[in-house]
Amino acid sequence: MTLLTAPQVTVFVTGAGSGFGAAIARRFAAAGARIVIAGRRGDKLAEVAADLGPHVLPLVLDVRDREAVRSAMAGLPDDFSRIDLLVNNAGLAMGLEPAHQADLDDWMTMLDTNCKGLLHCTRAVLPGMVARGRGHVINIGSIAGTYPYPGGNVYGATKAFVHQFSLNLRSDLHGTGVRVTCIEPGMGGGTEFSTVRFRNDQERADRLYAGMRPLAADDIAESVYWTASQPAHVNINTIELMPVAQSFAPFQVHRS
Ligand code: NDP
Ligand code: 8X3
């Protein structure tokens, strides 16, 4: 039985008030799932929830807050408490400065959100999944976790953490029936990602996508949905996807 043909499937999506997370929530709601949508801004969650039908629970939550995550997960109403799929999507990049000029606070925020926040949510859902003998954790990584680029320093390192933690989780969950996937997109447009990275400099954010077609949030949502829809004996370990307009550049050579 695939996850999505099971009755009353419950999906928990972090960072669902915008971008990929909102699209993922919409995709699963369209398939009839119950959805918990989590994020820090209640107004954004309310906007998303308005389109998702009756089986949605908006949850104002900062994934960096370990105790808040624990108590929010433990206090979910009965209808939403047995999470079949956790999508760890909340995350951010802050700045594109080289390491010797970067803001140390930005680095800590990325670590706290992209790594620790993901750990808080994952650790909270796993015991229930293991006890039920089924479940799926889908982590949103990035090509930045595999391919270095100038200014990617800590952001890329956090996504390398997400990649390796996902693989290591698979080892720990061997024999439990719980699946783990890391989905690693390249440039995605139509989200708040670059606006956040460039500290609300919207012109700079828009320039990044000028004249090219990035991945859309719906492309990521479709890959998450496809991954979760595989038969229960199939585990998709990793998916890396990029826009056709993005590829690789040569190594840099400094000449004196
Ligand atoms: P968005 O900025 O639109 O979405 C990120 C979401 O995470 C926001 O809704 C934000 O909401 C939420 N969030 C941030 N911090 C926290 C927190 N501490 N607790 C709870 N929620 C939080 O960007 P994307 O949709 O593009 O990004 C989604 C994921 O995809 C991220 O992990 C990103 O690293 C990854 N990614 C993005 C790519 C891209 O090019 N866009 C490519 C590859 C990966 P709020 O502020 O209300 O909390
Ligand atoms: C976001 C993709 O290329 O901006 O993770 O790092 S990239």
C-alpha cells in the first residue's frame, strides 16, 4: 500500500506559508490528505490554509525552538496527530558574502533553521512512525549541498548536512518501514528565497531570475508528491533537479 492510498493520510509541512512549502501543501490537499502547515507567520499560513479545504491545520511554529516543536507535535489534535509524511522544507539562505565578510549571526541562523530545526521536527515524529511501522520523512536539501559556489559557504554546508543526515536516517530506520528522501533542487523562482537571502532587496532578487526560467514551486511539489506516491517497498533516496537553464561552470583559476 502506498502512503497516499492509505486512508486518512496526514502530512506535516514546515515552511508552508510561502514558496515550495505552500505548493507542497496544495499538492497533497488536492490528493485529499490532511495537512498541518507550519511556519512563523500566521498571516501567511492563513492565506495558504484558505485554499486547502477543510482538512488543514495552520500551526504557528518556529522550528528553531526545540521545546516549541516538541510540545506542538505532542499537542496535535487527534485528527492530525498520526503523521504519515513529514516534509522538512523550512529553511533559508542569508547573504552571499564570502566567508571572511559574512555575518556570523546569519551563519548561526542558517544552522539553527536548516539543521537544528529539521532535527527538532524529525526527532519528534520518528517514534510514532516507527511504532506504526510506516511513515516517510522528506527533507528539502539543495544542489548547494553538493556543488560549491562563491558565497554559498554555510548555506551549502547546511544542505550537505541535510543530505548526509537523510542517508544516515535510512540506516537507522532499516527494517522499520519508515522511508527517507532528500530532494535537492537548483534555482527555484516565485518564492521568498532570494528576497530573504538579499535582505529584502527585491530588485537584486528579481535580477537573479531575469531572462531564465527557474524551477517553479509546483515542480518541487510534484517531485515530493511523486516520491511519496511510490509503492511502500520503494525508497527514493535522493532526487536532484535543476532548471534546464542552469548547469555547471569551470573551476576558477587564480593567476598572479
Ligand atoms: P521561501 O522563503 O519562500 O520559504 C521558506 C519558508 O520557511 C518560509 O515560508 C518561512 O516562513 C519558513 N521558515 C523560515 N524560517 C523558519 C523557522 N525558523 N521556523 C519555521 N518556518 C520557517 O523559500 P523556498 O520555498 O524557496 O524554500 C523552501 C526550502 O527550499 C528551503 O529549505 C530552501 O533552502 C530550499 N531550496 C530553495 C531553493 C530555491 O532556489 N528557492 C532551491 C533549493 C532548495 P516564515 O518566515 O513565516 O517562518
Ligand atoms: C537554493 C539553490 O543555487 O541558490 O538552494 O543555492 S541555490
